[in-house]
Amino acid sequence: MLNNKVNEDTQQYSSDHLQYLNKVKNQRLKIRLSQVGFLIGFLVLWEIAATFRWIDPFFFSKPSAIFRLIINLSKDGSLFKHTSISVFEAIMAFTIGTILGTFIAILLWWSDFVAKVFDPYLVVLNALPKIALGPIIIIWAGAGMRGIIVTALMISIVVTILSTFSGFKEVDEEKIKMLRTFGATKFQILQKVILPASVPTMINTMKINIGMTWVGVIVGEFLVSKAGLGYLIVYGGQVFRLDIVMAGVIILSVATAVMYQLIVWLESKFLKWR
């Protein structure tokens, strides 16, 4: 009797669990379909509005013209050239900013004195309009790819430092006290408690930094670049080719989305392991 009752409960639990999983799966499918449907509907409406001149295609272009331009840019290789340059600059700035920002955050956590000394300076740096400082940064770092990477780095690194350091400070103090009671060194506390507990914060910071990094890259390319998506957008504006501008923006959006999804994938792997 008892075994039969347990089997019935298990079957009921399994059935309810399967229903829940199906519900979650259907909800995700509805969200994806709604996202795709919204995008398709927007593009169709844009195409119709430009075709029937409800909006001026000279100023707004239209999806079919942008699509043809992207195909032509792909055929002559210029699309790959501009995209690869911007993606390389963004990856370099993002990687350096994440590693260096995390290292500085560790130094601030390590020394409370250093953290208190530099706290007001970090707040001021974070509040500064770093985009407006772009020309100065370009002059200091030099024109070309190095200046663009440094510009993007300066925009993202302060956010990395502040967010990561804030995550370090929010770690449960009782766990730290317990390790100190057992004689753990500061490095062991950092290795065993601080860093593992702060991984979600660091991943969220990386998500934010993707957008910040791309802002820096595009600003740098606006100022000095002779190639890249920022250069493509500026060139299209100068010659009043809105299809070139929109093509650059669309490719930029796709590149940003791909980088963001890589971070989301990394987050899912970490959560599964956790």
C-alpha cells in the first residue's frame, strides 16, 4: 500500500512537473514569436510607408534599399572589412576593460584605505562626459586603432570598477568572519568567497559594458577612423546616403546582440554549474 502511494505521488509530481516545463517552453516560444513578429511588422510598415511616400525615403530610406546595399557591400568585401575592424576594437576594449577593471576592484577591496582615498575620484570620473573627452583621449593615445580602443576603454572601465567593487562589498560578512576564525588569509578569502559570490555581479557588469564599449568604439571611429562601422555611418551622413547610415546601424546592432548573447550563454553555463 505504501509503495503504491509513493508511486502515485511520484507519477503525479512527474506529470505536474512536465506540465510546468511545457508551460515554460510555450511561454518562451510565444515571446520569441512576438519578438520576431514585431520586427517583421515594423519592417513591412516601414517599407510600405516609404514606397507610398508616407515618409520621405530620402531621409528614412527603406528596408529593401538597405538590404540591397548590405548585399553589395558583402560582395565587394567592404562589409567584412568595416565590421571586422569595429568588432576587433570592441573585443579588445571590452576584454582589457573587464580584466583591468576587475583587478583594480580587487585592489580597492584589498585595501580599505586605498578604497576610501580613490572613492571620490572614481565617482567624479564616472560622472564625467567621457564622450566629450574623446578628442583629448585621441590626442593622448594617438589616432588610429589604438586611440579608438583607449576611448572605448575609458568609457567602460570606471563602470567595471564601481560595479565589481560594489559586488565585493555586498558579500555576506558572516562568511568572511568564519574564514578568518579558521585562520584564512586575505587571498584565501578572496579566492574562496569574494570572487565566487561576485560572479553574477561581474557577469551583469559585462552585459552593461558591451553597450558602453560599443559607444566608445563608435565615438572613436567618428573622430579619427578611416574604416569601421562608425566611419561607415559618418560617411553615409556626409554624402546624404541614409541607406548607408541605416545599414551601418543595423550591422552594429547585430554585432552588439551577438556579443550580448555570448555573455548570456556564459551566464547560463555558470548558473547550471552553480
